[in-house]
Amino acid sequence: MNSDSIRLALAGAMIGVLALSATVLAKASPPASQAEPTMLYAAEAPVPVRAAQDDRTAETAENGKVYYEGDGGAVPAMAAQDAGPFTVAVRVDEPVWGEKLFVCDEMGSPLAEIIPDADGDAVLGPFAPGRYAVCRGTEEVGAFQLLENAALSGAEGRLWTDGELLHLERFIAGTARLELTLAKPGYYTLELCDPNGRDWFRDLYIADGTRPDREEGYVRMVEFRGLPAGLYTAVRQNTPLGQIEVPAGETVSLCLTIDK
């Protein structure tokens, strides 16, 4: 066999191999029109992402917190109100340099020193809601209540408040003593008001079945201490009961009868 014949034989063999390979590939792969467009399908049908609180309903529990009820159970969302701690703004009447004034807890332990600026203003805290005293050195000069909504209330002694600012006044405190004769058991709230619209409160409770102290009824006494000198009106349920003049540094009494 000459060289030309050998070349023709090799070329034929290679053509046969190529034809066989094409047949095998054609059987293994479907036509382009039948192939599944994987990437296109994924883009057209993405997996839906559910919002965290799409179908949850807000509910308020007994503890005052708002909850969202969903597949995952109750999830606390937010507190119904802020419970502190809060700062307290104080204004000192006629501030004296070097005077030791403190806000103390109910045990009398100092928590913060009141250091007013030239105008008598100071900001203290933070304090949690509760009852606090104001002391000059070791002497208590007044007390106040810090509420859970950050308001101030129940100031007494040399203190008074408009709900936002705590005022510390300089005066010689007096005491008003109310001697009460009450016709029947129950709750009683007594209020003492001054001409400037400031007021002080005291509560009494006499349980049912309590034996009267005398034929006229139940005898009780309440005191309003730490009052500036002046004229005061005793009030119950918006009804004036009588007036009392409190001199500086003295204790005076007013007898009252409440028959209903």
C-alpha cells in the first residue's frame, strides 16, 4: 500500500469516529427547545420572604405590655409606658453657697447632693419612681413622690411642685392639725389648700365593724407638717370644711365634724 492509500484510510477512520461522537452527544442532550431554563425559572418564581409581623395582631396583656401574636408565640413589642429612671429638676429659693442639701431615700441615706447654680436651679438623677426626702444636712425639710410617668407629686414640708419642677422654699415650717369626728366607717381624703392654689392630701380609712370612739362617731387626727405660714382651707370632695391660720414654726388645730 502506497502513502496516498494510507492517508485516505486514516481520514476515513477519523470521519467515522467524529460521526459516532456526534450521535452519542445528540442522544445524551435534548434539543435546545426542550431544555429547562433553570436560571430563568428561578428568577420568575423566587421563594417568598415573609415579613416579620405580617399577620400578627397587637394585643395588650395584663402586665401593660403590647404583644404581637403570631406563629412564633407572644413577642413583647414595647412597654406601655416608660418606668424610668428619670431626672428631677429642682429650684432652690435664695441659694446659700456651701449649704448641704441632699435627696435621700426613705431610709434617710443621701442619694444625690443638690448643688444649685446662681439662679438656684439644679438637675439631679437619674432616680427610679418612688418616694424621696430632701434633707439639709441630717435634717429632713420635705418629701416628694416621683411617679412612673416622670411627673412629680405629693410634695410636702418646704417643698412644692407644679408637676415638673420641684421647688425648695426657705421658711420656718408650721403644722396644721385636723381633729376629726367622723359619722361612719369608710375612706376619707382630706385636702388642705393655700391661697396660691397649692394643696396637700391625707387619707383615712375606717374599716366596717370598727367600734365608734364616742357616741358622735369615730375620732381621728391628721397632721399637715412643713407648711409655710399662711391661711389654709380644709376641703373634702371639693367642699370647704373650714379655715385655719398657720403661724411660722407653730402647730395649730382645727376641729371638724364629717357626718356623711
